[in-house]
Amino acid sequence: MEKFITIDHFNFKEKRALIRVDFNVPLDKTTFEVTDDTRMTAALSTINKILSDGGSVVLMSHLGRPKGGPESKYSLSHVVKHLSNLLSRPVQFANDCIGTVAFEMSSKLKSGEVLLLENLRFYAEEEKGDINFAEKLSKHGDIYVNDAFGTAHRAHASTTIVAQFFKEKKCFGYLMAAEIKSVNLVLNETKRPFTAILGGAKVSDKILILENLLDKADNIIIGGGMAFTFLKALGYNIGASLCEEDRLELAKEIMDRAKSRGMKFLLPLDAVIADKFSNEAARSETPDQNVPESWMGLDIGKKSIQLFDETIMNSKTILWNGPMGVFEMENFANGTKSIAYSVADSTAKGAFSLVGGGDSVAAVNKFNLDDKVSYVSTGGGALLECFEGKVLPGIQAILD
């Protein structure tokens, strides 16, 4: 990618780096301690590179969805202690992001020091992409580093607008660079066969990604609740399974387009069914693609697993977005677990595998396979928009 500037292009000695990180992490509801620090650890290599150069760091992020101003439960002060432990050094905290005290603190930073600003979304101007707010934020640093892929699809003040105040002094952090490189390997430097595995509840959530992949993938595997909309469109009985009635024509059209392109569009051959939406429900497995009246499909069955596994094992590039069933319930987790292992096994054989989307990431983590796939994306919506063929504003702002 032309003009692909990363932090490796700069020496940060005696420079302040203003880094947009994604510290939108889950907190315990009573102690407010960090319960999953994946997004924080993902930013460490970028922060540590700048500090080892002899620079200082000003971190900015959002946390949660505060409404109409500051809310203590969304204060980034809750992550300071955890971040200090991760960095093995004290982290200073400014209780505002554009207040007088915040600017005093950032202006006095010495080499090796780290300052975290208060939640950007305590100001409505952040999400509005307000240029005056962005200009104020820009005063905190000499070089702007965007390392927040999870928010790169938003044209917010801190993710996009602020970059214009840094001209030649802006770059991607290591996390952003790795995310962009992984997407590029799947979309533009594809080794074939390329298999896209799409799951989750609704076809409507995946329409744009499906349409873009029809021009790129060799195989598309469909699982999860969305599969039943496709199956009903083909005339199968789906019982009480999830179905988007208003998407039946679209589902048929997508399958027709896939057929005309000569690609494999694989739907489940069977299902693990239940008489109600519960882990304690009565269970059965269908012999084919029909689901009995009043029963619902909550996972893929053995025949589907075998078919999908054969396709995945013969792939050189794999994109996985969305589970095969209700894997949060132990009795309906086998399909998702089996596909996760297939992706890991194919990766071990040399395939490049990219896993993205909250549920898919949760699945590989749950089955301890996160280090057995090529790349686990930190961006749900941002990753989807990449595969929908969109240019993300947070990326474009660095390239411009």
C-alpha cells in the first residue's frame, strides 16, 4: 500500500506521541476492574517502541457509551492501575482530555513517561467529528499515531479528523499495521482456494460482506441462524428456526449469483435441534436439511461438520466471521468448536486464516486456539466494513 507509514518510520526521541488506542475494555460492574485486557495488551508493542526510542506517550481512548457528559462508571481512571502493571511503570492520568490541567500535564511529560487522557466521549464533539475539538486534542503531541483499528470505521475527532493537524507527522501503530496487512492478504494477495465462513443470526447483518465476497471467494460456508433463511428460500422446512422472511428473495438471489460464478455456496446438511431456546432443552439431530414443526435448529450437525471441514482443510486462505450455532450454550457449541479446530488445522498446514467479529474471536479464545490461527482481529465493525469493500476513514486519514 503506497504511503503506508508506520511508527518504524519515526524516531520518537524527545518527541510526544499522541496515540489513539482502543481501551474500550469490559469492567467488573462493582469493582470496575478490567475483566478482559486483550485490547490493552494489543497496544503495548506500539507504546513500548516509542518509550524505548526515548519518547513520551499521551494516550486517548473512549470507554463505553456515556450519554450527555461525564459518567464515573465510564471513566478511564479505572484502567490506570492495570495499564501501569502492563507497562511496568506508573501511568499519569488527566481527569479531562482538553482541560487546562490535561495540557499542563502533557506539556511537562519527560522521556519514558505515559499520560492517559479521560474518556473522549465525555464530549459530544468526539463522535460528531468536530474540527475544533480535534485541533485541541492535537496540542497533546508532536506525532499522531492511530493504533485503534476497532474504531477506524468511525470518522470521529480522535480517529480521523485530528490527523489533518499533523501533516507528515502521522502514522499507523503496530496493531493497525497488522490489521491492515491481514485484511490485504485475504482480499488482495489471496492464495487460493479462498474460503469465507460466515455465521451468526441474521442475513441482513452480512448482506454487504456476502455481496463483496461473491466476487472474491472460491467457497462460502454459511452457518448459524442465518443459514435457515437460505434453507427456507430453497424450500426446506425449518420449523421454529430463526428466519428473516423479508430476506428470502435476496437469499435466493445470492445463491443464484454464486452458482453463476461457479463458486461453492455451502449450507448445513443437517442440524442439532431443540424444542426450546435453552441449554436444558430436549435435543435431537436431523437426518437432512428439514427441521420438524415447532423445533428449532441451534447448531450444525455431523454431516455439516464433515462437509465444512473438508472444504476448510483444502483452503489456502480462510476468513471466519460468525459462529455456527449458539455456542454460548454448551449443548450447542460442538459445531462452532469443530469449525474452530478445522481452521486451526488448516492453518497448521500452511493456510492463512483471519478470524474477526466478536463471537468468532470469543470462540477461538474459548477453545484456546487464538495462537493456532494466523490473525485474530480486534475490530468487529471495522473488519466487516473492510470486507464490504469500504475504505475506513481512520485509515484514509493517515494515508492522505
